[in-house]
Amino acid sequence: GKSSFLSVMLGELTRLRGEIVVAGRLAYVPQQAWIQNQSVRDNITFGRAFDREWYEKVVSACALAPDLAILPQWRRY
């Protein structure tokens, strides 16, 4: 049910009948994380120029600070 609904919304599954209307943008975040074989910083910035304020907001929003603090070689920036 739910997975099929999301697959139809994303265009990954053909709907048999009815209509789907999306007002604005649609985003999907799967349960299984996809992490690049890069540094934590590179995974957060994802090719963008480093912006310290934005980076800190992401670390905070994702509650990553406690996890990152225990990594032996982790550098904040």
C-alpha cells in the first residue's frame, strides 16, 4: 500500500487509474542511507563550496555532533 503509493508518486510504478496532482515539489528520502566513500564533510556539502554556518545547521538538524565527536580522526571543518 504505502510503498506502492510512493512508487507511483515518484513515477517508478505505473498507476492504473485516477489522477495524481502535486502542487510544488516532491522529495523522497529512502530509509536506507546512501553515503559516499568520502569524508563526513564531503557527504554533507555534496560538492558545494564549504559554508561553515550551513554545515553547522546540517550537523545540528541531523543530530550528528555526538556521533562525530567520538570519531578519532574527526575534524569539525
